Amino acid sequence: MQLASIWREHLAAGCPRELAGVEIAGSDARTLDAEINACVSALICRSMTVDGRIERRLTEICTALTYKQAEAVEPVATYCARLNRLVSAVLTESRAGRA
């Protein structure tokens, strides 16, 4: 499962200290990271189905991460790219499960 691999990579990289005070998609970046990690865990454990509301939130997060990555300096830009890759994998995995 590609999602699990991307998630492990994200967890291993951790959050840079430069994220303190950064807001993404209306949330503190560290809180957003926890929200996404909980979503990934639930999806992998098959204890959650990505419904329309969750899909809209994840799409909103993808867009916000793209904008934040473009304006951010390192290491925040790299973090945003990695987190966006994880969110995109969640969306891909959830859509594949509905096909």
C-alpha cells in the first residue's frame, strides 16, 4: 500500500520547529498534521470511510498546502510538499476503495 509507505516517510521526517505559529487551511500546522495523521491511521485500519465532507476538507488542505509551499522557505516548503503528498495519497486511496 503506497499510502502506508508515504505515511511512514512523513512520520520519520517529523515536523520542523519552523512550523511554530504557521497556519494552513485555517488550522495551526501542527494541529493540521495531527488531523491528517488521525485520518491516515483510520483509513489504513479501515475504521473510517472518506465521505464527501472529509473529501472536501482534504481537497481544501491540498490547495492550502500548495499555496503555503509556494510562499514558504525551507524547511517549511519541504514539509508542505511532503504533507500534500500524504493528503493526495489519502484521496487517491479513498477514491480507489469506492471504485
